Amino acid sequence: MVKKECSNKDTNNEFIENKETDESAELYDNMMDDLFQKYENKMNKMFVKGVYSFEVSEQLKSLSKEAVYNIAKNLGMSKISTLNKDALIEKVLNEYTEIIANQFIYFEEERFNILKSYLNNDGVKIFDDIDEYELSRTAYFMQQGIIFPSTKDEKAVFLMPKIVQDIITNKDTTEYIDILKRNKEVLDLYRGLNKAYGIVNNKDVTSLLQRYDIENSDEFSINEIIKEAQYYYREYREEKGFFINNNIENWSDLLKDIEKDNKDLEYYNINKDELLDMIGSEWIYKSKFGKSFLKEFTNIFEIKKDMVYQIMDDLSFDIQDNGMDDTINSLLELINANNLELRNHVKGVVTKFLSNIRLWKYRGATINEISGNITEVKPKITIGRNDPCVCGSGKKYKKCCGKN
């Protein structure tokens, strides 16, 4: 049996075990192994089929018509649907240098530095030498036709065409570095706003960033920078005039709920430092309310830190779709908390945490901010040192959960 790696400090209040059988778990593992094997085989074929050449023309000729078409489409080329492969390649080659050079206008420091690092290796990077984060971003550059897969000395590598290497060399100036820094500031702020607001009308983006002293100009389109970066960061997407957080599936329903229940709410004005903190994947865990939740929850249950982080993630997403009571009750069912005092204590801890989550339906405001109650929500029970412990162990609080 697969068991959650956490338990109440008393055996009467254990976390619920996963009821899957060993057979189903083994079947799942085998299925995942098959998927990874198929993915690995596909990756191997991609590298083997690649040619070792720094000429764009040679790289394009080695690709299928569909792959060439996708590169042309991703580069924004028009009138390509009826072209055969040779005509497609000719069109890409005719427009490639100008389009790629223009793409660099929208880059921030991260993208430029990843590409610049290829120059330190004569335009080549060995697949096995690239860290996991950079690999996760590599598909973006392949889709743009900026790098290509190949093999060298029986090793999988990525190649950067000579044309792109020359563009990077020419772009490496003080003026361009300033553009990269400006773009980074725009994208860092917007990525934070995306997590806080969930849905943003693209007509509102400029005014939102003006709150942080960022202005549009003739050479500087905020919306275009954000639009292009959606393919790189994969944290949001543009649909029908809105930028939408990729964690939102039924965004039209959410938008209807906002229009119905919170139409008069403005986008909540969030501190710049908080927005920048929100970019990180661990920002909730590192927040003041996240640290408080971790401390209080582990004071009640014997549970690994990673499991608490998973609970935080689940809670922060559940509250976006459900009410406070439903979200808390789902957790209480999971942990099988039957003791009334324990349930009340957990409710207090979870309520305090959820009240600090920025909600999409409130345009980025928290429950505390909406209610005007910025103070922390305290659990409703008071425990004396000699009182029975809230975990239900039967021991005194000072000799059980109150030891710390």
C-alpha cells in the first residue's frame, strides 16, 4: 500500500493512506517508464537526424517540411501554408537574419546570456553538460530556429548557426545591455502580476506597470515584450485580448465570476518587492505566512517539510476555485482529523494561511485585504501548558506538541 509520508503525533489521527493496491502502483510505474522510454527514443532520433553544420540552409534541409513550417510560423512569417518544402526554406533563408535580429529586441538578460554562452564553446553545447533549467528553456530556442540538435563524436549537442553567433557578437554593447535590463524589469514585474491577478486585460497592462514607473515609448512596447515572453516562460498565455495564468483552465468562467461578483474591484496595488518575490517557485514557502504555517503545522503533525510544501501548494490553488470552508474541509478529510479540538486548531492555522493568498477572483487582493483585516487570524482555542494536547494523544500539551 502507498502511504502518505506523514502522520499525526497520535495514532488515532493519522493521515489517510492511499488505497491503491500494489498492483495498480506497479502498473502506474510501468506506464511512466514506457512514457519516459518513448520520450528518450524520440529525443535520440532528433539528435541523430540533425546535421553538424553552422549553416542555416543545411540545418533546414535536414528537417521535415512540418518542422521547417513550424519554425517559419514561430518566427511570424506569413503566407506560408501553401508553400512546398523548398519554397519554405527559401523564404526562411531570405527573412531569417532580419527576423532573428528583431527577436533580440524582446529578450531579457537570461535569454541573451544563455545564447551568449554558446559563443564560449564555438557555437556548440554538449547536451549532457547543460543544466536542467537551461534544458527546460532550450525548446523555445529550437522552435525559433536559433539552435539546432545534432551529434558530435557520438554525443548529443546543440548547434548555433554562424548567423546567430554574429548577431550576438554585434549586440553585445552597453546600449543593448541596458535594453536587456529594462526588459527584465518589465517581465519580472509582469510575471509577479500574472501570479497575483490570474487574468489581465492586455489593455490594462501598460497602466498597471506605470504604477512601478515603467512607461511605453516609440522604441519600447510593453505588451510586445510580455507577449513574446509567454513562449519562453510558459507561465501565461494570450487569448482573446487577455493574458491568462497557465494554471487557469476555465478562464472565461473566472472572468464571468469577476464581472458578476467583483466588477467594481480594481487590480489590487501590490508592493513591488512582493511581486518580485512571487516570481520564485518557492515564494509561498519563504513568505512570512508560509513560514508560520510550516511551523504550526509541523507542531501538530509529524510530517516531512516537502509534504507540508505540497499541502501549501494544494491549498493555494484550491482556494482559487473554492470557498474557505470547502478548501479547509477537503484538508480535514485528507488528514482524518476526528478530534474536535484538533479540527478547530487546524482550521485556525489553515484559515490564517489562506487569508494571505492573493486571489484571482479578487483581482489580486487577499481575504484579509478585502475584509480590511490585515491582522493575523489566530486560532480560536487557547491551550494551557497542563491542558490535554490538541493532537489527541492524551498527554499534557507541555509533554507533547508543546515541547518546542
